Amino acid sequence: MFRRLVGLVASLVVVAVIGSGAMAAEKKAGKAPAAKTVTGTVSVQKDDKGELTGVSVKVDERKTVKLTVDDKAKEVAALDGKKVEVTGKMAKGMLTVESFKEVTEGGEKAPAGGEKAPAGGEGAEGGAPATE
């Protein structure tokens, strides 16, 4: 009888350990950060030697979002002083850039690749936009 009780308790302990490990793995896997989009003015920080040390997007007077300095953030840095829309994932208080677009004066977003959008949303011929 005692052997059965010890075996049962040991089995329950094993099941509990395996189950808690699986639940922890599920919880960790489900915590992927959601994409976040911010719009504001690019601000570049450099050291005394002119080396890039930081890139941020000033959303308003009280809120500035720091970007993780990587190749994408360096592309954003080329737009220093310009208004952009940046999308990425927040982690440890920093936004890792996935995509970005320059926002033009009229509030329209310039297409990727440096192309300029037609003025006033008109077609290439200057008339009304083509419909299909």
C-alpha cells in the first residue's frame, strides 16, 4: 500500500513539472510584441566625432520614441528633421523599425523608394485619378 502511494505521488509530481513547463513555454511564445506605429519628427543624436549614437521620433512636446539603432534606423536617420510614420515593435522602451514612410506637408505619405506622390492625388496626366 505504501509503495502504491509513493508511486502515485511521484507520478503526480512528474505530471505537475511537465505541465508547468509546457504552460510557461506557451505563455512565453504568446508574448510577441504587437506592432506599434508612431508619427513625428526625426531627431538624430551624434557623438563628438559625428558618429550616430541614437535616432528618435518626437511625437509631441512631451513624447519622444527612441529607435533601436540598426540598419533600418540608420535609414530613418537620413530623414533628420522631417516628419515620418514609423512602424515597428516595442521592446525594452525602444522601437525596432520594421517600416517607415516620410509624411509630406499635406499629410500624405510619400511612397517608399523615394518617389514623390503626385500633387493633390491627381493622376500622371493632371486629370482625375484613373478608375478601373
